[in-house]
Amino acid sequence: MVNSSSKNKKAVTGEDKFAEIMYQRSLFLNMALNMSWQLAIVVIVPIVGGFELDKYLNTTPWLTVAGAVIAALGVIAILRQTVKSAAVRFASPKNGSSK
């Protein structure tokens, strides 16, 4: 009987580890997809907007360069935000317990 109860504890522990791994994978995938859309918008909008304004105002390439600088700053901000969020999410356990 003692052997069967210890096997059950190991099985539960294995299931818990598997559930935690799947939870972390899910979080990672969610954060990666969220970040990819944010990065696409932050990069495309200022650069294309600067290019189109350059064509309209005949100021090539200055507004495109300004758009690229704005895009670079936006990328840095999004990466910082994502890393901060990942540190908080992956540090705290799923169910709030310390085990």
C-alpha cells in the first residue's frame, strides 16, 4: 500500500509539472503574438506615414527618417514592456501557491 500511495504522489507531481509547462508555453505564445502585432503597427505606421508626407510635402527623406526614429523608439518601448510583463508573469505561479 505504501508503494502505491507514493506512486500516486509522483504521478500527481508529474501532472502538475506538465500543467505548469503547458501554462508557461501558453503565456509565451500569447505574449509573442501580442508583441508581434504591436511591433508591426509601431514600425509600419510611422515609416509609411513619413514617406507619404514626404511625397506630399516634397521634403524627402526627412519625414521618413523621423518616422524611422519614432519607430525605433516605439520598438524599444514595446520590448521593455514585454520583458517586464514576462518577468512578472513567469515569476508568479499560476494558482497563487508557492509550491
